Amino acid sequence: MNKLNLSDNIIRLRHDKKLTQEELADFMGVTKASVSKWEKGINTPDIMLLPRLAAFFDVTVDELIGYEAQLSGEQIRRQYGQLCQDFATLPFEEALEKARSLAHKYYACYPLLLQLGILYWNHYMLAETEEERKSLLEEAVGWCDRIEKNCSDAGICSDAVVLRAGLYLRLGQAAEAIDTLEPYVGPIRLAGQNKILLLQAYQLAGDTEKARSYVQIKQYQDLLDLIGDAVLELVLYEKDMTRCEETIRRITGVMGLYGLETLHPNVAAQFLFQSAIVEVL
């Protein structure tokens, strides 16, 4: 029951229970003609009858009317991919309306709202005016607020916090970004130990292969973080050539050891580009 079609669902559920329209009508306290009109789509049951009708068929009201409040991970990935294609091929307002319609339909599907926020982050600059671009970013911030207040998935909430801070930066609201991130960042925060603890847990459980897989992933992510931090350092210390030259020497050596230009050309290019800017200055 993944489409909003109450009449078809009543017919199917009634047939599943091998009931006549008259038997269903007797239970619901209505006429057979009323049930017939429900199934033909001429009329719909009174809203007060929906919980009773759903209970009779042993389904939820959402299932009865065909409303799906949540999407699976695969469905979200497909929707995101389609929307990215829409923003690339359709007029901006048309693609935007499709994204908003999806958000309104699945407003309680927080993983989807997070992805729609990322979608706005990646495409807001396509709006024609600065006012429209600002409005889109603020709309995405609102989704992040909703996720953090209502979602029970700690990972989704954490991602929403990071996304909201990034959106604030795009809005030029540095103070808001700081207020968003500062409570969650710092060497004494236990959250920074989660990957190490997960590795130890897999090792203790005897799942060596899983532990090895995660340690490889962690090393890769840590390497990318190191290069990203070095790019920021070159920006912050661009007038200190001694420090910049030492950073360039060290990071160039690390990149060579790990073959980063092959492993992740984009990150390597960002560092090389910033290095060239510093040397020019």
C-alpha cells in the first residue's frame, strides 16, 4: 500500500478477508451503498470512521489510506539522485517545487530531510536572486532544526548539526555557526572516541575482519582530515612563509607515501592549489 488510494485499499483488504460489501457495512454501521461508494471513489469514509476501519482490517490508518511516512535508504538515494538530475536538466523553479513537495509529503522522514538539506546546500546558488538563495538556505536550516528536535537517530542528528553550521556559514552567520558547533567539538569530547571504541569492540567480539575493515576506513578518513587541515593552515598562516614551507614539505611527503594523488585526486589538488597560492604570495 504505497500509494494514496483509499478506495483500492478497501477493496483489496475486504477481498483478503473474504467479506462482502454488506458484511463490511454491517460492522461499520453504514449502508452497503456507502461501502460501494467508498470503493468506487465517489465518497470517502468519515474521518472518525478511519481508525475503526483500520482496526477492523488490522492495519494502521496510514496503511489504510496508502500513506507511507518513511522511505528506505535505497528509496532516499534514488530520490536524491533523481532530484540532482532534475536540478541539472529542469528549470530551477520546477526542480525546486519537486524537492519541496517531497519534503512536505515525508516531513517525518528525517533521513530524507537531511538529504534534501544537502541538496539545497549543493544547488542554492542556482536561484536567480540573492534573496532567493538566502531563503533556500534558511529553509534548509529549518529542516536541520526539525531533525535535531524530533529525530531519535543520534547519527542523523549529528549530521544535521554539521549541515546547519555549514548553512550558517553560507549565510554569512559566523556566530551562529560557532554556537552550533562549539558544544560538540573539542579534544575532551567522548564522541571523538567512537571509532576507536568500535574497533576495540569488534576485536573483543572476535570479528577481526570487521575490525581490520574499520581501521582501514579510519586511516583513510584521518588522512583526508590531515590534508584538509593542512589546506586550512596554509590559508591561516599565509604570511608566515617559514611555517607554510614546513607544512608543504611534510604534507607533500605524506601524500607521496600514501599515493594520495591517485587515491583521492580532488583532495590532493586542493592542497597543491593552496600551496601554489602561498608560494605566489
